[in-house]
Amino acid sequence: MSHLRTHRNFGIIPRASGAAAAALKARAVAWDVPLEETADALSLFVWGCELRLIPGDDDVRVELSAPESRLIGNLQDSATELFAEAGLDVQWDRVDAGALAPGLSLMRVASVRQRSPGFIRVRLAGPDAARFGTGSLHFRLLLPPAGRAALWPRIGASGRTEWPTGADALHRPVYTVAEQAADWLDFDIFRHAGSPTCDWALSGPEGAEVGIIGPGGGWCPDADRLHLFGDETALPAIARMLDLARGQVSAHVRADLRDLGPLVADPRVTPCDDLLAALAEARLEQGSHFWFAGEAGQARLARQHLIARGIDRKDFMAAAYWG
């Protein structure tokens, strides 16, 4: 809530009565984000942004504020959706109808190479590269269906982002920025059968235009003691967090040793066959944060284990990266 919010947009919901406030309260519970209520306004805080409702005599004023214009677009999209689900239409002061979706940048494939037996490294080039991998680790790669020209998501007249559907629907996997400079970024694809992204990367896409949207997915947890657990799919994120962690950090990784690269010699990294067993043996100390990512069933069991140990939900994350 302390983020500097310099970008704003406004809207009006006619004849909303208490429905707008009820919809916002329900979304705050669903997202598990802060909600503040005063006699004059109701505010939801998410992504460093604020969505405020100010009731009037015959309508409700909606105020959006954010530290980036991209986040204003994301918040407008989400607000339009959540109020529409309650049967309410927002009349926005400004809608950039026809513009590319908030946070979407178009890049060119500069190179593709085999980084290790299990990973393909792709370099994308474009003037927006520097804003990715800052504040959040991840982005979505947007790939059109093979043989079809790309139709990119754009902002509709209502303020909602309109995504191509049917035969033009985009493949939208999430990846981690591995390295970057002012005009390029690298990411690694875990090579496995049945992956549309692997098939694309091995098809000779150099020079092709692709979309990436974000950044998103959170940053390295700010903890005195950070415990990381993950399989091959989590390896790029773990490698980034090992670089970013400010305190003590340890990582248990289930992956082919040939894919670990320089991490093989990192004393903070322990290869293991059973991530859940390693998690069960981890010491719970003050200032600890636990981060677990991998197959959906294992992530669910990790979450149950951490809750059973009495660890506060703010002090861990267990994410399904596949399955």
C-alpha cells in the first residue's frame, strides 16, 4: 500500500446500490488481498494498485491508481470483469480501445540454442526487454497456432482485454527471465515430448515475431532464510532466486545434473530425488520462507504439509508448474 501511484483512471457505475461494494468485497476474499472500508469509500489493494469505490446519491465512482500505466490497464480489465459478473457496467473516463493488451510487447526471436541436454535457450530482442524480469520473475509467451498469422489481444470498448479465440487462440505458457539487457532477454524451455513451445522452438523460429505479456508472478521472497524446492520446470526460477536472495538460501532440486550448469558447484544447491522428503526435513527457523514448485499433485501435498506444520500462508508458496 506504500507504492507511489501516479497513474489514474476513473469510472462511474450507474444505479449500483450496494452491489458494487458486495462484488469488491467478494473479490478481495477470493484473491486474499487487503480491503479497507471507511465511511466514505471502500478500497481494494492489489499489485501495488488501489481500486476505490466512492458511493454517491445515484451512482458509484470507481477510482483506479497504480505505479505503472500497464497496471492501470490490468486493473481496469479486472474491475470491468468483476463488476460485469455482478450485472454492473462501468462507464470509464478513458478506454484505450484497440490498443494492445496491457503489458503486451512484440519481440523478435534473435536466436535459439541447446543450452543443456534438457533445456533450450531462446533470446528475444526488442526495445521493451528491460522492463521484464524486474519486480516479477515471469512473463507469458504468446504463440499463434502454426501456419496462422498472429492476432494479438487488444483492449475492447468496455475496457476488457479481448483475446483471440477458436482457430486463432494463442498458446500462453509462462517462463522465467534468465538473463537480459536493454534490448534483449533470454529464457529457457524445458525440453519434453508433447510441448507446443518445444515444437515451436525447434521449428526454426529465428526472425519471427512473438508476443510476451507481463511481467508477473511475483519476485524473490524477501526472507532471512529462503528454502527452495523444485523439479526441472522450476530450475530457471530457482536459478534467478539464488542470484537475488538477500539472506541465507538453500535449494533442493530434482533435475538431471547436466542441466544444472554452474549450480552443480554451488554449495547452496542439493540435488535430490524426493522433494517432499527434503521439504519434510527442512528446519523451521524464525525468518524462514518456503518456496516449492513442480507437479500439481506434489505442490498440493507440499502445501498441506506446510500448513500442518503451522507455517503461516504468507511464509510459503507451493505452486503447480505442470500437471
